[in-house]
Amino acid sequence: MKVAIIDYGSGNLHSAHKAFERAASESGIGGDIIVTSDPELVRSADRVVLPGVGAFADCRRGLDAVPGMVAAMTEAVHEKGRPFLGICVGMQLLADRGLEHTTTPGLGWIGGDVVEIKPQDHALKIPHMGWNTLDQGRDHALLAGIPTGTDGWHAYFVHSFHLQPATPDTVIATTQYGGSVTALVAKGTVAGTQFHPEKSQKLGLALIANFLRWRP
Amino acid sequence: MLKVRVIPCLDVKDGRVVKGVQFVDLRDAGDPVESAIAYDAAGADELCFLDITASHENRGTLMDVVSRTAEACFMPLTVGGGVRTIEDIRNLLLAGADKVSIMTAAVNDRDFVRRAAEKFGTQCIVVAVDAKKVSEAGSPDRWEIFTHGGRKPTGIDAIQYAQEVAALGAGEILLTSMDRDGTKIGYDIALTRAIADAVTIPVIASGGVGSLDHMVEGIRDGHASAVLAASIFHFGEHTIREAKEKLRANGLPVRID
């Protein structure tokens, strides 16, 4: 199995690379994890991962700056049905639009807008930074074997915006931060986490292993 | 619910830990990577490396340490010390740091915070605020920013400074009381609370931890989002787990997975 982690100049992919390698070897799934900016390798990959840190518009610009990348991702997902995982801003890019600073078009793979999180409790800090539990809305292969709810495992978040879905059926899990914050979305072969699985220790490695096993 | 974070901090000099982890038998207690792995296993919520290497030529050893740590630990890593330029930040992030802490460079040029946040995103820019009390006994509390390990006064009001860097795009403040640092008598709670209540970004309390009760005070009374400590953990006086259990016993939410 070949897993392509897309490198489009958005932050460091070193730890994502190593976390996928660790999850692949510990779970016995194995596979070849590559970090690449080559659309051909994305097109031919069995699984595709889109990370992303920083501002939505910058990430979109960076992705568009790699010739043929969006087309290759679209082909891998929508023609070949390859499993796809967006992480943090990589997940937000799946939405129709990002409303951070300016309005920026997303990939439109999961309906909705990326909007500022506004906790009802004004004492809560922004960014939402640190470890939080997941509230599972419905079953999904990516959460198989991962305890959720108040006493569940924790995921590492650091963000000020989140994906507000057009329809609730794409939301697999949320987290509580002065209101409900979107944590995990999925539709068909496309999934995305607002949190960082590559930084979420036990939960993160389990979710990555689930993604490698996932046969949507 | 978002949990309170417990963050051990390791001082690194020329690629070696200055006060190495002594709570477990490591092959090499001076290797920051081994210490990082030990803290990862112990349940630390994040890890902080403070580089105190004097010369800039030895920066390469730090990059190597950060890179090897990022390969072995799947938890957030903040690196600070000697960060002066956008290029310094880029190099640390590329080596595998998740957040970079800037101190003197931000004091000297506030706009550096804005440029760094615009370039790399608010989420990875931590501004280290080293503050000392300057008000006389009996008059209202006032703290100022000090650089050079607390030796050099700047005349800058700490609360105003914190608000300013937050507005410029800092994602977090690492607040150290230079009066308390190394004293083990507890965080400066009045300072911590004054800063935490003045900004909307998270504040990490640092400087002065001598007991687990101090950590509880830092969060409960100081309104910090996270507590940072060094020697209390390194020398095995307390484990990360004990710290979290103490926080939990005092009604504060912690992560024990």
C-alpha cells in the first residue's frame, strides 16, 4: 500500500510522516509512506493525506501553487475512490468556503463553511488549544476501538476556526468547547480531523491505523 | 472538555540536557531525545525545550535534537531560546517543532510577532514573557518585562506587553515570573492572574514551582491554561501522573488516557 502525504509548503510534515510510519508498522498493516509534491504520486497512491497549518487562504494558495495537485487529488478521490484524510486546515479545505480574514473557496467535498469558533463562555481562550475528548455522533471505521465521550481518550487540538457543515450527516464526532466544535467529518471516501492525529499520542496512532485499514 | 496541560521543560545546551531526567534509568540522561521519550511515556501533555546554547554556531545540534524528538514523540513540542529571525522559526518548524517561543526578539521588535504569525500561523507562535515586579510594597502591583535572564530591565509594562503581542498574533503566552524562577515557593499568582485575565489567548504559568499545590494554584487562582515545570519532574520528586491526580483532586480537568 502506498500512502501519499501531500507536501505543499504548509508546515512541517516530518512528524506526520513518522506517525504514519509508526502506525503502519505497529498495526502490522505496513505500507510505503511518502511525503510528496508530485501530483503523479498522489494520483497513483492508495491513500492520500492532506495536512495543513496556518490560515485557510494561505493553505489554499499553497495547494493551488502546486501545478496539477488539486486535479490529482480530485481524480484519486472522485474517480478512483481512494480513502482521503485531511488534517487540521487540510480538513477545513474540504469545505465549500473558508471565512478566515476573507472568503476563500475550498474544495467543496464536504458541504459547509469554515467559521470562527465562538465559545458561549467568554472566559474560554482562543485558540482552542490542548487535549479534548470526542463526542461520537455516529459509528465510523476511523473511530473503531477508540473510546469516546467524557471518559474517552483525548485528541490534540489547536485552532480558532472550524468546519460548520451544511448537513449534520457528515459530522462523525464533535468536541465541547463552550459549544459544539466539529472534530471529525466524513463523506464517502473522504474524511478529515480538526485535531492533529500525528500529535495525539495513543488516540492519534489508533486513528491513523484505522485510516490505513479503512475500506469505504 | 478541554484539559489543563502539564508541560515539563528541558534546558538544552549544545544539544545536551542541562538538568537531565533522573526519574527513570536512561542510558544517557543528557540526551534530550531520551528524556522526551520518557516524558511522552509518562503522560506529559506537551514538551518544551529551552535552548540555552550561547553560540549561534552550535544551532545545528539543536535542530538535530528537535528532529529526532519529533520522530519519536507524537505529542506537541515547543522550542524556544535564541529565536531571532523568521529563518530561525522556519528552521525549527521544519526540524519538527510544533510551536516556537520567541522572547527578546519580540521585545526589541514587536512587529516580529506579527510577521511570524502571518508567515506561520498564530497556532505556532508562543511569546515568552519574562516579568518582574517593580512596584513598591503598599502600592498597586506592577510588573515589567526583563530580558537577559531577568537581569536587564526594559521599562515595558508586562500586562500591556502581553495584550500587545496577543493582538499582533501570538497564539499563546509563556509567562515566567523572574522573581520566582528557581525559588520553589510557587508561581507569582497575582502576576499570572493579571496577565491571563488581560488576554484572550492561553497562558502557561512558569517560574517557581516547588510542590503540586503550586500547580493547582497556577490554574485555579492564576487562571493559567497550562503549567510548566522543570526540576520538580526531572529529579523525580513528583511524576506527571501525580501532578495530574493532584489537579483532578482539586476539581481541575486533566488528561489521563
